[in-house]
Amino acid sequence: MSGAAATRETRAAVLARIREDTSFVLATHENPDGDALGSLIAMQGLLTALGKDSAMFISPADLPLPREYRYFPLEGLIGEPPADIAGRTVVFLDCGNIDRNSAGVLRDGAHLLNIDHHHDNTGFGTLNHVQGEASCTAEIVWDLMHGLGVAPTPPIAEALYIGLVTDTGRFMYENTGPRAHRMAAELIEAGVEVPVIYRRLYEDMPTGKLALLALALAQLQRYDEGELTLAALSAADFEQAGAEESYAEGIIDQLRALQGTKVAVLVRELSSGERKGQRKVSLRATDDDVDVSIVARAQGGGGHRRAAGFSTQLGLAELVSFLRSAIAEQLHPHPDGQRAATAA
């Protein structure tokens, strides 16, 4: 069966499951971003429109949400598996790997629908509707919305648009195609107010976020003729800036834009929750010369070819050494598969 035929078959099976089943619980990945939350909220709206009993799961460790997403409607939110989980269909949205996710506590559902666009998705569902060519998971939910015959209410349209605009980098990333623009046009016609969304997401910046960006840029390091551009933020940096952990969002885009960069990396020390003291590592590639998802998977993470991440307990020096070697293996492969990173 061709890839397109398999996708159509899986899509039909997912639509049938949604139509036939009566109770659901929805989940997304830990530290949810715009696409994760937009897909979650939109799917909740679709199921509500269909008269289904549905709840949304977000781990208490992931609350409060980043400032720019706190206006999302979260009625019916739960922080632990419902007592009747064995009778519910669980819909995982934008989750590449359930084993590295707080949503893994929901694996005992009657059916597991895995709806995602990460090319390295592990296929953990009883149904896996994974479209690596989609610009975002919200695009897949938008397509399912059409298949279900549900009209996009303003809240559904807004949630889908936020998923789309954030995961395409405001329509500037390589995953932006004609379909993404057609989707945006339809959602705007459904009531999305683009200037309002833009201001919520990208303006009205708190002072602490700007102060954190200044600290990150002041500590910027370049390695291997600039191929790797890296900034590391400690827990003390966040305290000095008066910044929440979520304020680090967007800093890596500044690093990625620096001339000559092949891979941009933002390292930040986590200061709360179960992972306190660990480092969260975000990676962005500027082109297809480096697949950063391969780098991330080597440390138990994952993501896309040009955007990936992982968490680690490595010290900063050891982490930098790993990153330089992993990037060099792709950019400058040696016959023996090894290349020592050059001096900074």
C-alpha cells in the first residue's frame, strides 16, 4: 500500500473512531507549545460540538502555561487519569514518543489515537495518524474537522491558527506550504483576528523576558568557525532577570539568525519540578545540512529535522563537546566516522 493510501486509510479509521466512541480524554506533550495547545483546544472543541464526553489532560508540572497561552480556555482540564480511563478513547496530539511524556499515564485507555506530524514518531497508538509532511499537528486536526463535518467556531479557529502560526514560525519555516496558507485563509474567514493573535504571542513583552534575552546574548558562544552558535542560561540567570522559565521561548530564533550558523542551541537549567537541575536543550538547524532530530535522539529526545530538543544531566562542558562532535559527524564525515571538533 502506498504512503498516500495508508494515510487515507488511517484517516478514515480515526474519523470512524471519533464518530463511534462516546468518551474521550485528550493529551499532548510535556512543556506544551503553541501547536500542542492549539491542537488540544481545537480537538476539545470538535468533540464538544459532536456531543462527546471529553476531558483535557495537562500534567500539573506543566502549569501554569507560558504567559502567551494563558488565555486559552481550559474548562474540563484534568491533571491525573480519570477513574474511567479504561473505557475512554485517548487522543494524543503532537506527541512523538509516549515513553518520554507525562501523558504516558494515559496509556491504559480503551483506544489510543496518535495524531502527530513529527517524522520520528514512535507509532505508539492503536491508531497512528502521523503525517510528517504536515506543517503542524493543528493542520491534521483541521483536516479531521472537515472530515467530521464540523464548522470552525471562533474558539476552534483561533486555537488552530495559533498552532499553525507558531509551528511555521509565522509562515517563514521550511514546513510552510500552500496548504498552510489555505488553512490560514479559512480560519481568518471563520473569525480569527490576526493582529490580536500576533500581539498576544509576540508583543506585550514583560521586562523579565527582555532581560533574559540580554543575558543570553551576552553569553553567546560560537564553535567550529561559527557552525555551532550556543547560549546557556542558568537558574541564576532567570532569577537575575526576574524571568519565568517560559520566557526563554524565542531566544533560539535570535541565535539561529546569526550569519554562518548551521545549528543554534539554547541550553537552560531547569529550576523547578521533578527535573530541577537538569538542562533542557533546544536545537535549530538553518538548513538541511544537519538533521538535529538525530542529535536529539542520541540523548533520548527527538523532534523535526530542523527543530528538536532533549533534556540532560550532562555538565555544560560535556554537553558542548557532545554537540560539537554530533554536528561535525554530519557536516564533516570522516571515512572512519569520526571527526574531532576544532578549537573554538
